[in-house]
Amino acid sequence: MTFTADYARAEVCPSPNHGERLGVERPDILLLHYTGMPSAEGAQAWLCNPESQVSSHYIVHEDGRVVQMVPENRRAWHAGKSIWAGETDINSRSIGIEIANAGHPAGLPDYPDRQIESVIELCLECVERHGIAAERVLAHSDVAPIRKVDPGESFPWHKLHRAGVGHWVEPSPIGGGRFFQRGDRGQPVEALQSMLSLYGYGIEISGEFCPQTEGVVAAFQRHFRQAKVDGVADSSTIETLHRLLTSLPRFR
């Protein structure tokens, strides 16, 4: 299948791995990934290989080159089993952008400036074209905690926000004070789970700081409090989450 790129600066390399969007008129989530493979060329080839059964709408190479593989009006196969704000078919609701980076297996290499500049330009256009809310520009790890960790705690979300992409507040400083961790239980843990759920994370509100809660807290830290990703809900994590929630239009 050939098509005209939705993003004018993109090259086109069609992937056969896509289908109809289900139950939505247009995407309302922008989902960012890293490729997690040794080479960008290998990752692009895999995303275009019918045997892989995976794809994304775009891949952004280290040199800033953007390649579109699936038209934006089609459902690419990049999110896998995932959930956000109660919705489980994230592929139908999202545009997927793979960012060439070898990821955690390679020690989280830095994202080159030129690559991030291209990511920002692409995201700005996607957000404007589809009216995607800032708080719905998400990491793969946000919608699939524990299972996925990309694009990782070295991804510069603050730079995207400074350019007008995504939701962000400056993280609260790491310090002492009360914290919650695996095995704790009670109303304060239930309140934490409720706040994470209100933001959009898929989490059971049980009052028990279980392995799932630990994984969701780590996913939150990986995006919004990157200095320390340990799954422990310390005061810095809780304060950052609270400030993010209260800055949302629906909670003002």
C-alpha cells in the first residue's frame, strides 16, 4: 500500500501491519516509544515486516529523519495490552511514534538533540491536527506499567513541554518525610491509588500497596519524576502527582 505522508517532512515506508480504528473518529492519544533495538534500520525493517505483527505510525531516526509507516487514519499495532483512563484499545485511540534508541538493554543512551527537535516538530503537528490534549501525550510505560519501560527515564519530557508538547510540572525535590511502599496498606495508600487512577493510570483502588501499585508508581516516576525510579511513593512523587492533577483544567 502506498500513501501520502500526513506529516510533510516524513519519508514513506509502508508497513502492512495495520487495520481500521475501532469505535473512534480520530486519535486522542499520542504515544511515544523507544525502539529498544541496536539499530534504527533494523527497527524500521521489523516494523514493516508482516511476520512481526507490530507497527507504528512513525519512526524518528537519531539524525532527525522521520519515516511514516502507517497513515494516521489507520490503527497501527504498537501499544499491545494497555490501558488509559479506563480505555483498553489504545491502538485505536492513538498515534504511535517510535524513537530510535537502544533503550535500557544498552544503558539508556542519550537522545540526540536533532532527534528530539524532530520529535517535537512531529508531535506539535499531530497534536494540532487531531486536537490531542496535553495530558494525553503519553509514554508506552504509562499505558502498560511493569510490562513496558519506554521511552525511559532519560527521555526529555521537560523539553517537549517547553516547546508546547505534553503535560508537565517541575518535579518536587527529593527529600525525607513519609513514604509508602510494597506491603503498606490503609486509607493513605487508597488515596494515592485514587490520584493515579484520576490521572489515567490503570490501577485497582484496593488500599494495599501491591506489586501492581509499585509498578504504576515506577511508571509515573519514569515520566514525571525521573531522578529516582524505584516504585516507592515518597513525598516528592506524591506532591508531583498532586500538582499535575490540580493543574488539569477538569480539576481547577
